[in-house]
Amino acid sequence: SQQGEEDPQALSIQEGENATMNCSYKTSINNLQWYRQNSGRGLVHLILIRSNEREKHSGRLRVTLDTSKKSSSLLITASRAADTASYFCAEGNQFYFGTGTSLTVIP
Amino acid sequence: DAMVIQNPRYQVTQFGKPVTLSCSQTLNHNVMYWYQQKSSQAPKLLFHYYDKDFNNEADTPDNFQSRRPNTSFCFLDIRSPGLGDAAMYLCATSREVAGGSVNTEAFFGQGTRLTVV
């Protein structure tokens, strides 16, 4: 199977809280990327972390990478209702996507 | 400005009737991908092109074919659609760098939702 796994599969939080999603990937990577997908739409790139990086920030996003465990996490701080979407990690040059986390932020 | 354009957004086809989905890009990226995404699932890579080099995923059914006549356009052909092929089909592009060892981020189109009746 192409897919890595993400957990949780679904996450529901109140606006203003932080949301954390985890990703386990399968291959040796040059980088790992996170994408967001609003319902019924295409995916949008959020952030890329290279294999020699351990942590990266972009606005309210914080990504960590542990290559020894083949895992990554995405933290969204101070969540907003507009953050409601599905979030996927992607590994490899072919962008194999993990199973995804469906995030609901309640206003 | 739309950079990866998929047409149509919605496609209804009859069971067994060949259908073609199209994708165009204005990014001049050398890599193009086709994904299938079923409801509440992750996108599943069907195949991709590095320039004109076609790379098929091992588990992509023979029913799915692709053509890339030039850098800008890529087509997904479903030769005999079955009910199980109803899904969102996503096209994406990226740019290969560093001699092929690294690809930049992927840019996605809005997808074509295929219904098989």
C-alpha cells in the first residue's frame, strides 16, 4: 500500500484551541509535506520539512519530523473555524498521501 | 490565477462508456500526476509523468490509461467505467529539481467528480 497513516482520523475542537495531527510514513524521504483539503476541493500545500530538519514553523503551523521513527506531526495553534478541513501528509517524490485527519473547529 | 485546471468539474458517464478527463497547467512543471480519491479517503496515486516518461503504479487497473501530448496537458482515460470508478479525480503538477532526487510542492487542480450511472 502507498499510504502512511495519520491519527487521529477525526478531530473536533473549539475555536482557539490547538490541533495536533500525527503522521507515520513508510519510505526514506527527502522531505515530507503537509496538505489541506476543503470538502470537495483540490489539495493545497501547507508546509514542507526536509529530512535534515526537525522542526519548522509557518504562521500558526508547526511541523516536526522524526526520521528515526518515520513520523511527523502538524500543530495548528489558535484554531479558527476556517481551519475546518482534512489534512494529509505526503511522502516521496510521488506524493503518497497518508490516510488523513478530518479536523472540525467549532466556532 | 488558475494554475492547474481540470475540466470538467463534474462528469457523468454511463457504465462501460469510455470517458476522458483533462488537465492543463500554466506552471511549466515537468511532472504531472493523476490521483483517485473516493469519499472520505486519501488521494491514491494512479500514475505520473516525468516529462514524457510514464510511471504506472503497480495496483492501478488496466482500465485506466493516460496521455500527455505536451508539457501543458495530461489526460486520464477510463476505458470501461464501472460503478466502483465513481470518485474525485485529481490532477497535480510539480517541478523536479536536484537531478530528480527532490520534487517541489505539488499544485492541485480542483478535481473532476466522476459519476457512473
